[in-house]
Amino acid sequence: MIANEHERLQRLIHLSTELAEIKDFDVLMERILGSAREFVGCDAGSIYIKKLDTLEFSYTQNDTLERKLPPGVKLIYTTFAIPIDNNSIAGYVAMTGKTLNIPDAYNLPGHLPFSFDQSVDERSNYMTRSIMTVPLKTSAGDIVGILQLINALDSYGNAVPFRDELEPYVDYFANSAANALERALLTRTILLR
């Protein structure tokens, strides 16, 4: 994780420039998620791509689960879609366009419209604690996806809440990532035609 404000700003400027130059969709997804995770110092994350009224689970990274795999083997994940509505954390963020910073996914206040789906943790034998979910919003205000960062880590490797002061930086990064992602999706569509 980056220590001071000046370093964070310099890193954001560099990352924004770097993302703008990546044309390959898969390379871009990996770079967005890896850079965001490095920036906030977290164990895992996912990217959902918006398709009509749903979010498609499109890319994931998880250091804890990857350490359990043989060398050179990557995580295998199932692609699935969730509706953009108030029922899920990612759906809520896609619907409202607002970042959510959840200190403990298993202890959400009862008045919230969304809930945490524990079945993914149960299937993967993983424990999600803190979640920062950010809309990937272009400069035109269109949400093209969701960036979900999981389990901020302290210096001992323990899951802790995401620090509130990181939210504006992550929002800025997500906007840069969304613009790069929109270009890559457009390029991919043109190539597929």
C-alpha cells in the first residue's frame, strides 16, 4: 500500500496514463484489478461488467486462494450475472453510482436494502470481511462496471476495514479505469464484428 498523499497522487497519475495505453481487454482487466489492489493493500478483488440490466462477474484475483494452488496455476472462477438492483452489494452500487465501504460483510446493519451473499465464501473456503465496492463510471457518467476490493490487510496480513481516506483516490482511479475499459470494450466489439 502507498504511504503518503504525495505518493498516492503520483501513483494515480502514472496508473491513469498506463491504463489509457492498454488496448487488450483481458490485459486491461488484470491491470485494473491488480493496480487497485496494490494501491489499497488488499487480498482480493473482482470486476463486474455491466450488460444491459445485469452485472457479469468477469474477473477476479485472490492472493489467499492462489497461494493454495500449485505454482503457475491460476484461479478458475465461474462467470455469472447478477441483476442491477438493491439486493446485492454490487447491484446496489451499480444502481446508485455510489461507493460502498463495508467494514464487516457479515455484520451489515439490518436497515440496508442489500445483503452479503455468503455462498461464495462457503464454496471457496474463504472469509470476506471488508469490502470496498466502487462504480466504474466514465467521464460521461455511464457506469460500465463495478470494481470490488476485498479484505484490506494490515501490516501483519490480517483483514481490516478499508481506510475511509482512500475512497476519493479509489474513486478517481475507478473513473480512469472505466474510461480505459469503455475504449477496450468498444475495440473488442469492433474486432468481433
